[in-house]
Amino acid sequence: MFNIVLVEPEIPQNTGNISRTCAATGTRLHMIRPFGFEITDKNLKRAGLDYWQYLDVTYYDSLADFFEKNPDGAYFFASTKGKKVYTEASYPDGAYLFFGKESHGLPEPLLKEHYENTVRIPMWGNLRSLNLSNSVAVCLYEALRQHDFFGLTREGALTGRED
């Protein structure tokens, strides 16, 4: 099981979409305050409403609080300042994938401390970044792929509907 860590998320719709992705993949979600919204925000719930009951989420007051409660993890940090492409990293089972707030990303001191495990999603030209929920999905599904999507349903079934 993997872990997604959102550091100070600002946009409720992104967090709702990420929550839905986590629920659908059996991934734990860790959220570090402050948030740019209330957890009860209707936009957050709307984006992941029918999946909310399946979500395993833990809240933290700060990065220090997170690391105190999760001291020995395999940590990876997604950033446009990353040293290597996200597909070049080997994600062990249980790895923590960190993502920063939409307006500024992850704090540079954190990236400097963990630069060898800072990964980047390649983009064209000088574009700033992808949407946060898209970035989480891209990186998480690479980690899941490396483990052959263990525990996930791999094949769908036709329903016979013609709509």
C-alpha cells in the first residue's frame, strides 16, 4: 500500500479528486495543515463524495508532526525542481509520495534535504507545472505499475448496455 502526502493543499477540488484516486487504489492519504479550505467544504466532498467512506486519511498539524509520527518511511518528493524523472525512481511498497501546495509546491529546504529522492514529471518548454491531482495520479500509477498493480482489479467486464 502506498501513501500520498499533501503538504498544505489549497484547492478543495484537487484534494477531492486526489481523495477519490486514493480510495480507488487503496492508497493512504496524509494531509498536512494548514489547508486552504475546510474539510467539510462542499467542493471537496463533491469531487470525491461517493468514495469518501473508503478513504484512509490522517491529518497532521505540520511537517514536523508528520515526520515524528512516520519516522522511517521511504520518502519521495514530487517537484518541478526534481533531480530525476519520476519513472527513474524505484518505489518500495509503503513508500510516501509528497506533493506541495498548488501555489508554491514543496518547501525548498525539504527538497534540499531529500534531493536524491526528488522526482519530476517531464513537461514541454517552460510551463510551470501540471495540476496537482493529475500529478498525484501520474506518480502514484507509476508506483503501482512497478508492483504490477498488486491488489487492484485488472480487468473490467462489459455490462451489456448499449448507451
